[in-house]
Amino acid sequence: MTDTTAHGHTSSTGISNVKLGMWTFLGSECLLFGGLISTYMLYRGRVTGGPRPSQIFDIPFTSVSSFVLLMSSLTMVLAVSAAHKGEDRKTNLWLTVTALLGATFVGGQVYEFTAFYNEGLGFSTSLFGSSFYTLTGFHGVHVTVGIIMLMSLVGIFKRSEVPGKKAEVVEMIGLYWHFVDIVWIIIFTLVYLIPV
Amino acid sequence: MAIIEREIEVMAPMVATPTSTYGVLKRPVAATGWRAWVFTVDHKKLGLMYGVTAMFFFIVGGVEALLIRLQLAAPNGKVLNADLYNQMFTMHATTMVFLFVMPMAAGFANYFIPLQIGARDVAFPRMNALGFWMFLFGGIFINLSWFIGGAADGGWFMYAPNSGPVFSPTHGIDFWAFGLQITGIASLTGAINLIVTVLNMRAPGMTLMKMPIFTWMMTVVQFLLLFAVPVITVALFLLSFQRNFGARFFDVAAGADPLLWQHLFWIFGHPEVYILVLPSFGIVSEVLPVFSRKPLFGYPFVVFSGAAIGFVGWGVWAHHMFASGLGPVSVAVFSLTTMAIAVPTGVKIINWILTMWGGKLVFSTAMKFSIGLIVLFTVGGLSGVTHSVAPSDTQQTDTYYIVAHFHYVLFGGGVLGIFSGLYYWWPKMFGKMLNERLGNWNFWLMVIGMNLTFGPMHILGLQGQPRRMYQFTEARSGEGLFNFAFWNLVASIGSFVLTIGILLFLINVVITARNPTKSPLDPWNSRSLEWMTSNPPKEHNFDVIPTVHHLDEFFHRKYEEDPATHTMRQIATAEEIMAEQERNADAHIHMPSPSYWPIVLAFGLPVITFGMIFSHLIAVFGAVIVFFAAFGWALEPSTAPASDFETNNSAPSTALDTVGKS
Amino acid sequence: MTSETTHIATSAEHSENHGMSDAGYIRIAAILAAITALEVSTVYVDFGPLFLPALLIMMVVKFIMVVSYFMHLKFDNKLFSLMFYAGLVLAVGVYAAFLATFKFFIQ
Ligand code: HEM
Ligand SMILES: [Cu+2]
């Protein structure tokens, strides 16, 4: 053992630090979204003024945007799969599609928020309003961060400057992206489909 | 923990120093001077920086405590007015909990976990630096409020409706909430980092059950942080959104439930108290065996009871809310779970006592602090059990009895353990031993002072003195000699004795720094891996990564059991073991390279939160800083590529990123 | 042997272990889409007493499918599952107890 790296040995488990760190982070995120969802569940029926959930939710519209987000998980996983095979062009293509689908979802959310606002549901209108916008807004910010990461990745790949193993970077962003998607799976059911 | 006295070490020749740079900005390459600290990603330097900063905040929190005690020393105190008093106890607690004990523990963890598991650094060195800077900037941010209209004043658990703009119109609570948000992210990154480090970077042969006990307890703490911090994050966001953006979360007029905050706070808050004491439990579990000349009694029990505390700690939070009208079922359930959690804690105490039992005790200062912890924490634990009984708690809650209880556990448990660790590991960190005679005074003054301060508070509480009371009148101080006024005076005198004790520590640090005498390599005849390096350790920690065969590996390299007499007999000295290591040193060790980005990114966050309070334009500016720093970070490899190193090495450059990246 | 070669070996093994082809992913996505359609239909078709349990079960199934297949948790090192499910189970447990103290489930 003369010419070794700083470790001189592989990791104790043989798995990558980054990936383990990512899953650890996602475990922590469960408690973050759990808290926001619980707050919403507690407060969703408390409306002292302004509209009630059932009066403003547009289920067909939200179903479509949920579907879009769900499909972005498919394109993401295809990007990861292409990256593992070393197919750069395909990776870039699927990453771009994923970002576009994500942007569609966020666009839909912006539209939805505007519509709700016009129908009288402001952030301060009621407990329902505060907790609804907080929960879905947090989720929207997570999606937006994901989009930025995806687009940066595409840009960086073009100049092929990314440090570290390329496939692993794609995989990590993929994990994050899927997590945001599963959070929405829960929000869609608990917030939109189950009436108060 | 003065930095001044630590000589800037000359890098060992086999560590390659990067000469050129890569990334968006040029990489910082200074190995000496202030830049070697500000841009460092070395876990030991960061550990020391955590320690120094925490010590500074300990003094701040201590001064706040003294002002409180001055105010209450006699009837009709005039030192603080009611408003300032509210700010004082709120900030005292916030500072002690979030800016002293937690970062001090983070400092110990940072410094010693990689050493104890035989690693050369943590898994994500840059993220480690980021964590420190976020903690520092977050702490400064919270305290800025003193100069901008007044500090937070809702008590450290900041219940609604006191936390609302009606009862707290200054920006104090805004600073408090955003600042804790930042230090919270710091804890979270630290937790992820250390968990991955412990799970993935142990030296060959070190199974989980051969891990030093301090590392074990710190790992439990990191899991608690990992899962508890997001809960307070949610709570703090709700609070900030209410105060800064008009949300209604705690607005009873809108139908809100003020208990929402209480629940979220204590779901975080109870694990938090274990976050505060388990590090000290870990330290004590290292110190007692060394100075009893015996292995830790029942290592697996100590490990599993630590894990059990971490686990059951999630199911007891509502014992902080017995008086809030939870309803009989909740009260009964939480009362029972709380009694249950005393069991694993008791297991630990028994293990410590049995470790000392029959040992050849060496009463060094570190050992005294550890024994002090066992005694005083037990006192606090017992008063804790008295309020697990809900009816008796109804009597005690919000009185000085509670103040007495949690200072016995936090000061008697947390702080004494920290001091034990400082005395024990000082030679490791600085290559010099703290003066033991001064240490003796330090210890006794602290213990006497602490009992004088907090002991009478039990009586005061049972006599009915309410917590957070800013003044008492002559008429209310009662009859006879041993009245309110008397015990309050005793407590105040005690707090000054305590202060002298702590000052002696600082004096000891200065004296030690001036004293040229170096510490021996293994001054305490220690047992775990961190002592198998030089004092202070080289930048790359170990010349050779040790292969581990035993719990207490270092001890087993020094001693062997004599089969005839069943006693341990020395087979090697620490010096011999070190010399052996140096002979076989690994060539070409690449350590992660310093980086500008952690401090830049961390600086962006308080700019954002400052903007949230005052002007959204500033927030946008902060966001831009964070954005660019994140890009710089992502584009920069965590270890400079091979071409950047003086010693050209033949290994493929892709092999260099194994130290860790982030 | 440098650590890099070991790493390549493990990651090669890892990619065979994915157990999923692109076609497999598309199949999973199709199932997810079908479940989503079924979920949405509950708004329009009366499921009676099955309404709530059906929705919750579908939610959980979708969740687990994404986690297991798209996120590879099913095929990956068990340590990842441990980290993630520890957080998830803790979150569900703690927040369920939290809502229970508000008598959320017995309205
Ligand atoms: C340096 C010696 C210390 C002294 C003299 C001291 C004194 C006090 C006093 C008198 C109070 C009660 C204020 C009131 O209720 O009106 C208080 C509150 C408190 N202290 Fe300390 N303390 C010390 C150290 C610590 C440490 C080390 C910690 C934690 C690690 C701590 C945590 C707290 C907390 C959490 C509160 C409750 C504040 C509140 O009611 O919101 N203290 N302290
Ligand atoms: Cu508690």
C-alpha cells in the first residue's frame, strides 16, 4: 500500500458517500413534508372567511398537472438509465424533457394559485389558505430547485466540465426529483381528492 | 480554546500541496495565516473553530445569566426592566442551547469522530465547512437583533400568542426564527455528513460494535438531529410566515390552535434535550474507563441504551405540555412513556458506576468532571422523574423547580461533560496539557457554584416562585430568614462562584498556551484510536490507516493479557507504535483542498433572511450570492486534480475523489 | 489495487442489478398512470365506504412503486432503504400521534 488515495481502502460498505448522503437527506425530508402536510390536515377545514377547499379545487386541472409530474419521473429515470450506459445525447435529451415537464407543472401551479387568489383565497384569508399555500408552495419551490439543477446539468454537460462521475450526478438529481414526485403523490390524494 | 497557541503546523512532506487551481475562482492554496483557517475544509481545524465560537457564545450566554441573577439578587431589582428581562432569559437560553452546547458538541464530533474511526477526514469536507459558517453567521444574525430594536422576548420555546406581532412588536423574534433556521440547516448538513462518515469511512476491521463509545453516542445524536431539525424548521417557517407574510397559523381569531406550535416545538424539543446531553454521555464513557484503568463496563448496554434513548425520545414530547389541556388520554400516555425513558438513562448510570467499581481510579481533572456529571445529572434526572408524574408536574410546571431541574441536567449533565472532554482531549488538540492544579480549582468552584445557584431553585419553585418572574417585592419575599429573598440571594452568589470557576478555565488556557512544556504522546494511557496519532494530529491524521481488531484498539496494541496471571502486561509504548506507523507511512496522500465556496454560500443565507425582514431587494441579492456560490461549488472538484499537485503521481486522477466530496 | 478499480467493479455490478430495462420503466409508468386515472375517477364514481381506504391504498402503492423502481431502492443496498424508511416511518408515527392528540381521527 504505497500509492493510495487518502483512504487507502474503499468505504466500509462499498457504497458511495454521495448516494448514502442523499438517502439520508431524503429520510430527513420526510419529516419536513410530514410536518407541513400534518399542519394542512389539521387546518384544512378551518375556514372563517373566503372559499372552502371544495369550492375552488379544480380536480380535472390538477389531475392533469399531477399526471405531468408523474411522467417527468419516467423521463428522469430514462435519463439516469442512459447516463449509466454512457449515452450522452440521450441523457441530455431526457434531462431536458424532464425539466420541461417540471416547468409545465410549476406553470400549472402558478396558474392555479392565481385562479384561487382571484376567487378570494389569499395567504391571509383563512387557516386553510395559509396552510394550503405553505404546503404546495414548499413543494413548488422544491420542484423549481430541481428544474434549476436539471438545466444546469444539461448546460454543464455541454461543456463537459462536471467533476465527479457523470452518471452518479444524474442519479443523485434523479433521486431528488423522484422524491419531489412522491411527495406530490401524497399531496394530490390528501389535499385534493379527499374532501374535508 | 484559544487558537493563538496552536502553532500552524508545517505540512508533512508526503502530503501533496496543490500548486495550481481549478474551478471558477482560483482555489485558495495558502497553508498558513488566516486564509488557512477561513477556507479550510480540514475537520480538525473546523472542530477547533466550532469550539472557539461556542466558547465565545458561552460567555455571551453567561453574561446574560449573570444579569438575570443580578436582577433577582434582591427585592425590587433595578438592573433590568421587564422588557429587557424578557429578552435576557430568552436569549440566554437560546444562546446556551443553540450557540454553545450544540456547536461545542459539533466541534468535538468534528474533531474526534474521524480520528476515532481511523479516517483521514469526513465524508463531505466542504459541506463540513459550510456547516460551521452557517452556524457562525446564524448565531451572529440572532444576536444582531440586540442592536436593531431589541432581541427576541417570547421565552426560548416561543409559545403563541407571545410570539405574535401583537405581544412582540420588535423584530427580535424575526431574527430569532430566521437565525435558528440557518443554524438548523447547519446542524442538518453536519448530521448527514457525520452519519455518512461513520457508516462508510471506518478503518478496516472496525465493525459497528468495535466503534469507540463517543462516536456511537455522537452518531445517535446525529440521527436525532437529522430527524428533529426538520420539525423545528417547519415550526419556524410557520412562525416567520405569520410574522412576516401575514399567515394565520397561530391566530386564534381565525380558528387556529395555539397548541400546534407547542407540539411541533416539543416534537423537536425533547429529542433536542438528548442532543444536548448525549455528547457529554459519550465523553464521560470515554473518560471513565481511561481513568479507572478498566474497560467500559457493559459496552453493548451503553450502546443500546443510548440508541434506546434516541428512539423512545420521540414518544414523550407532550410531557412539556401537561398543563395545556391535552386531555386525560394524552396525558396518561405521555406520562407513561416518560417514566419508561428513565430506564435506559438509569442503565447508563449503572454502567458508569460499575466501570469505576474496583478500578484503579486516577482523579485527574477530566475524571473529576466526569464523576461530577454522574452525581449532578442523577439529581436532575430524579427531579425529572418527579415531573413525569403529571399531577405533581401540574404543581411544578412554570416554577423555579423546573429551572432547577433543567439546569441540573443541562449544566450538571451537558456542561460538565464538555469540560471533562476539554481537559481530557486538550493534549490531543494542542499538544500541551492543561494545568491540573488550576483544573482542580476550576472543577470545585464550578461544582460548588452550580449547586449554590441551582440547588435553592428547587426550594424557590416549591415555594411558588414563578419562572420568568422579573422582579419580586419586599412584601412578597416572605417571612423568616429562609424566605424567597434569602434563597434568591444564595442563587445569585452561587452564580458568581460559578463564573469564577469558568474564568479559571480561561486563565488555565492562557497559562497553558504560554507554557512551553509539551505533553507526552499518550498522557492518560488512553484506549481509543484518536490517541494513535501525534499531538496535535498531522493534517492527514494517520500515516497508515490502522486495521482494527479490537474495541479499544490502541489499548490492545499497548497491552496483552498474560495467560498465566490474567493480568494485562505492556508490550509496546505509544512512542513505539507511532514510530512503527511513521516507518510504514503511505506515500502520496491527497487531502481535500480548501475552498472559498462554503463561506461565501453561508454568507448568502443571513443576507436573504435579513432581506425577508427589511427589504425583499436585499433578499434577492442574497439569493444571487447563494446561487453563484452553489455553482462555483458544483464546478469545483473537492480534491484538486493530480496535475495540480507538486508530486506528480501516477495514479489516475479519478482516484483522487475518494476522500470525500460534497 | 486502488480504490478506483474496486469502485468500477461495484458500479458495474450495480448496473446489472438494476433489474430494469427502459421498457420496464415504461411499464411501471403505465401502471402508475392507470392508478392515477382510477384515483381521479373516485371523484366522479361513488365508491361508497371504500372511498377512503381505496384512495389511501392507491396512494401508498404509487409511492412504493416510485421508490422501489424509479429510485431503485428495491435493488440497491439495504442501507439506503434503512435511512429512508427510518425517516418515513418515524414521520408517519410521530405525526399520526400528533394529529391524534388533536382528536383528528375521531371527528
Ligand atoms: C452559566 C450559568 C447559568 C446560570 C447562572 C443560569 C441561570 C438561569 C436562570 C436564573 C434562568 C431563569 C430565568 C427566568 O426564568 O426568569 C435560566 C433560564 C434558562 N437557562 Fe440558564 N443558567 C446558566 C447556564 C445555562 C446553560 C448551560 C443552559 C443550557 C445548556 C441553560 C439553559 C437555560 C434555559 C433553557 C432556560 C429557560 C429560559 C426560558 O424560560 O425561556 N442555562 N438560566
Ligand atoms: Cu422532554
